[in-house]
Amino acid sequence: SICWSVWKMGENQEVEKVVKVRVEGGYDETCAVFNIHGEDHTLGNAVRYMVMKNVESDFCGYSVPHPSEDVINVRVQTKKGSTAIDVLTKSLDDIAAACDVIERKFDDAVEQFGNR
């Protein structure tokens, strides 16, 4: 299995772990299970939606093993010629881009409301 972590600079200028991802072994590179620590249904459902919008994906599902655990398991299966890691990465990039658009529109609306 492959394991990596995502880190960010915290408010007090200390590095904080945001999420830990572990890739479980699959049948081949078109199928993998990603264990994403520190997340729940909020990200799980968004990832499932974005992966399934990708024409290269055949299947995506997620589960939360237990309500007291802060981990989601995301299974991604792709068509031949694409890897599960590439499809998941693109989906996460698409989610980040959508969040940026929402944040800009929200900030614009708050500014317009304040100018009344």
C-alpha cells in the first residue's frame, strides 16, 4: 500500500497535518481503495459525485467504517488507460475549484450586502 499526508501552515505558523491518505492494494492500477483520515461524509459524498462525473471512471463508492472513526474509505475503479489515483486527484482538484468559485461568489455577495 502507498501512504501520504497533506500538511498546511496553521494560524500559529506551525505545520499541521490536514489529511492522511492510504491507498490499499487493488487488482491493478485502475482499481484502488483510498483511506482518507480526518474526513467524513461531507468530503466522501463530494468525492463520489466528482469521480462519477469523470468519463474515465467506472465506479466510485465510499463508506465510513464506524461513526466514531474520522476516516472514509473511497473505492475508485476506472476504465483501462486511466489510473484510480489520477481520477481521484482530478476529482479533488475539481472540488477545490468549485469551492474557490463558491467562496468568491459568497465574498462578492457579502460585499454587495454591506454596500446597501
